[in-house]
Amino acid sequence: MRRQIWWEIERGSLVRHVERADGRAYTHRCGLAALQEVCWFVDEHARDGVTTGELWDALPDLPATQVSVALEFLKERGIMETRGRRNYPASNCLFEDAMTEFYALEA
């Protein structure tokens, strides 16, 4: 069995569930406001891309786990693409794409 990942919206937060191949599991959450902050920062730095570490440093008021969950969601949904170690928006409407995916998951 491979690692399985699935997403849901629970009480307005993005929830990432992971079940490892060995049966252990964990869950991380990201509030909508944190997802929006990540999107806005990425939009502002779209040309140069961002790394996870840069996001953590640039958004010190957000828990690093929430920033990481937001970035993983954006990458998994095809809203961000990774080239080397940097992550870039896959379109010119990253924020709108992210909100569409968030609310579609909620429905």
C-alpha cells in the first residue's frame, strides 16, 4: 500500500489527511485566512516563485504547518507548479483558482 492523501473542508478549514504505507496516519489543518495569505504572497512573487522556507519567513504570524498545508493543496490541485525547488503559479488567477478549489471541496 502506498501513502494515501485526501482533503476535506471541516468547519471552514482545509484539512489534509495522510495515511502512510505502514498504517500510521496524521491530519493537518489550514484556515481559510491562512490559505488566502499564502495565495496573496505567491501572487506578489509570481515571477520569481517561492520556496516553503521563504513562505515561512515571509508569513511569521502563520503557523508553518498551515503554510505548508496551503502550499501542498495548491500544488496538488494544479494551481502551483514546482520547478527545481521553487513554486510558481500555474495561471494568472492563482487566488481565484484556489478559492474555486476550496469552495468546490466544501460542497
